[in-house]
Amino acid sequence: PDLSGYEKYGLGNVKYNISRIHVTAVEFPSASISLIPGTGIKLVIGNASLIIDMNWNIRTWMFKDTGSSTVYISKVSVTAIFSTPQDNAGHTSISLSSCRATSGDIDIKLNGKS
């Protein structure tokens, strides 16, 4: 979905809109899934990366600008634990018990009229 809003800086507001957000590439060079007895499933992803393209526009009382942007996110690590309980009828469900994610580098390329 599109993102829009405003932030207050100094003497005025900056209105922004980010649209046409597309994840164009994802890499998982290191991923593993393991069973945790009595608990569920552990997912570990290491050194992942992704590329996101989007359009943006900003407006202040002084100027406005529009353009496109590419965001490169690398060195992403995710560890997630999923619980897999069974109900009385023996049906298994899955729910996220914990999740931790970190990213190492974020590089943003802005292309605009100004």
C-alpha cells in the first residue's frame, strides 16, 4: 500500500507520499529451518538482501518535488520461532512466538526534479 503523511520540521510541515512500492529482488543466501521438540519450528535467515523501487513526492510551504527511489537493504538477518500446538481434535495450528530481525546496510538512491 501507499504511504502518506506529514512531519513537522522547524517552521513548517513536510507532506509526503510514497507510492508504487515494489520489491524487485530478494536473496536468501543462507536460510535454515529446524524442529524444536515440544515447541515448534525455528527459521533462521542470514545475510539476506532486497531491492525496493518506489515513487515519491514531497511538499512544503516553500517547494515541492517528485521522483523515484531505489532502496537497497543488505545484511538482513531474521530469526523466527513458530509454535505448532494441537487442539483436542488433533488439528495443528501455527503461530509466531517470537521474531528478531536486523539489517546491516541501507542505501537509498533518490531521483527527482530538484
